[in-house]
Amino acid sequence: ITLGRNADAMGSNREALQVVMDLGLREDEALVRSNTVLIALAEGKLAEALDELSTLQDVLAIHDHEGITPEVSAWQAEALARSGRLDEAREVLQDAPPHADAWPHIKCRTNLALGRAHRFLDQPQEAKQALQRALQTAEADGYRFFQMLAHVELSRVIDDELVRDRHARVATGLARSLAANLPREEGDLFLTTHLGAALH
């Protein structure tokens, strides 16, 4: 998914889901269904994402050992907002459980997801606040990939042109550094996925 190879990811994910269902591994089912949601969101298949989110949330009500329910709520809000169901999206965010005590990587991912959800709700100030929290956590714990994502998203919600361009430049530098560790073809795909064809 990170490389943008969504078709390959979906194929592998279907196989993984079959295995966890056959073996009754409900804790692992949450991870697999999370991947399904992320692939659907990445491909703009919003109805599919919302259907899968309903099933995922039922699983998480019993098995959420990593504490990802707040992050999943943000995914739901994003899918609803992108579907034009704005009031429902706002209600989901309002009712989302707190995540201040989550593990750092979960906290970072949740704030990134919240930033995206607020962006699709045309709430740039709330998006900026969530993304700055994500960036702060990512920098404190050395999560360079999450730093890149935060800078990319911040470049989409900030009005000040100089600040926006700075975030875009930092995101591009981080993305190129991360892509340098990949084979050429996968590195190019990674850059296109996260920066767009025009930025690298």
C-alpha cells in the first residue's frame, strides 16, 4: 500500500483474510480489514470503504489491542466527507474516542487521519492542528515516513504560500531520501504515490 501497488496489496490481503477467517484469528482480522479500508480509500472506492469500516468496527469492539479505534473513526469520517455526507462525518469526529494515551506510532497515524478527514470537511484550521500534532510526534520518535506524510498534508491546508512551499520542499526531500533505499522502479512509484508525478 505504501508503494502504491494497490492491486498487489488487495490480492495479498484477500489471501490473508481467508487465512485469518479459516483459523478464527479475530485479532489479526482487524489488521487485514484495516488494509482493505486503506486500499479502498486510496482508490476512491468510498462505498466499499464504508462497508468494510462497518465490519472492521464490529471486530474492533471486541479485539482492539493496539488502540486503533480513533484512527478508524477518522477513516470513516474521511470516507463520509468524500461521499458528500458531511453532517455524518462531523458527527463521527465529534464522537470519536480520545487517543492521547495511544502508542506514539498509533497517535501519529491517528492525527494524520484526522488531518485528512478535516481537510475533506473543509476545516483547514482543525486539519492543521491535527497534522502539527502528528508531525511533532513523528519528529520526536524519528518516524521519517510519517514526517513526510504530515508535511505533504500540511502543504495542502496552509494558506501562507511561503509556509506551504516549505512543507512541500521538506516532504519532497524526505520522500526522495526514503525512496533512495528502494529499487529504482519501486522508488519512482513511491514518489509518484506520495508526491504526485509533478513534484519529483
